[in-house]
Amino acid sequence: MSNSANAGQFWFVLGTVPFMIAGGLHALLTLVDTIRPTYFAPVNGPLKQELEATGIRFRRLVPGGDIARPTMWRAWLGFNISHGLGVFAFALLAMLVALEDPGLLERADSITLLALAVSATYFVVALRFWFWVPVLITATSTACFAIAVVLGG
């Protein structure tokens, strides 16, 4: 493995770290909200009560059961837990690939390109829908993956 590939592997692994931390924290903080709404609860307290009292329209597409369940609040919590777990799993899988078979990143450049594409997509979503912390996290990972692509690892 060349020095360039070693440097590429380093930057690739480094790019996974912000996603692992952010995804894991996102899932954990949402789990806290299932017991004591704190982090992803609306600032307007009465709105949470309304979210707990209303179902989601999508549920009407599936026959059977209570049309009011899941509530919008439960759907919100479930989405945030699964979102955090998905981000964490993406980063963990990418890190494991890079650490278990470093030469694979050099042989299969599609892995680094895919990681860059996923990261850049999250960056665009963060710019459009979120706030500065996710923008900073996704920008950092995107920059690391871009460097890894350029270095060929």
C-alpha cells in the first residue's frame, strides 16, 4: 500500500468519526425523549400534546388497526431514533471496511466515492433543513472523504 493510499485511508477513517458520534448521540438523545421529552421536543409545550393526540395521514394507507396510531409524536421519535442509528451504522460500516481491509479502499474506489456522495447529500440536507452543528459535522466528514478520494484511498 502506497503512502498516498495510507493517507487516503487515514482521511477516510477520520471522515467516519463525526458521523459515528453525531448519529450515536442523535439516537441516544431521542431515547431520552421517549422517557423525558427534552432534546427533540417542540419549544412550544402545548404542541407536544397536540402531536400526542393526532395520528399521521400515511397510516390511512394501511388497512386495519387503530387509525390514530402511531401518534405524530411517536412517529417523530421513531424517525429520529432510526435516523441516528442509520447515520451511525453507515459510519461504523465504512470504518470497519477501511480498518479490516485497507487495500480495499485502494482497489475499489467506488467505496470512497459512495461515502463521499452520502456525506455530501447529508451536507446539502443539513444546509437546507437543519442548523449549524449538523452543517459543521457533515461538512467535516465530506471534506475528509473528498481528501480520501483525491488521495486514492
